[in-house]
Amino acid sequence: MRVNLFIIGVNKAGSSWLHYLLDNHPDIYMSKVKEHNYFGKIYPNDMEKYHKYFPFNKPFTYFGESTTSYFVSEKIAQEIYEYCPNAKIIAIVRDPIKRLI
């Protein structure tokens, strides 16, 4: 089993809200810890430690996490693809001008 759902994007765009909504879906388990920062920093090391955050023995369809910093690098995208090629990735963005105001 692997983490197969990722919320990525920019800060202050609603990732916490989406994380909460998805976690309330009966087929989705969202990690209780946000911002794992596993990919781009630790991957592929300590995978067992990363997996301890997810109850793979439970009958969920998706196991997800939210780390907005995964949005910043093509290398991170490649690592996530290598880890789980069929992962669903939800990218949240927002208008930078509205965010500035």
C-alpha cells in the first residue's frame, strides 16, 4: 500500500479546508499530520517512518496527505510519480494579486 492522494499548491489557498473535507469522506483517509515534506527532502529514505502515519490495514480507497511545498519542484513531482504512478494529485492555486491584497 502507498499514499495515493496528494494535495499540493500555494499557501493560503484552501488546502487545510480541502484536507478536512476529504478526511470526512468514508473512502478517504487523510493524514492527521499536515506538511510531511517527505518528498523533495527525505524520499526514498525512512519510508517506513513516513508510512506510520497511514493505516494501510484499514479499507480506505485513498490515503492522502497535504504538503503545499510539493508544488515548487519538478523533482518532487518525479519522486511522487516514482513512489506511486497512479496517485491522484490535487493542486490548489489562487490569484497572486488577490492574495497580495
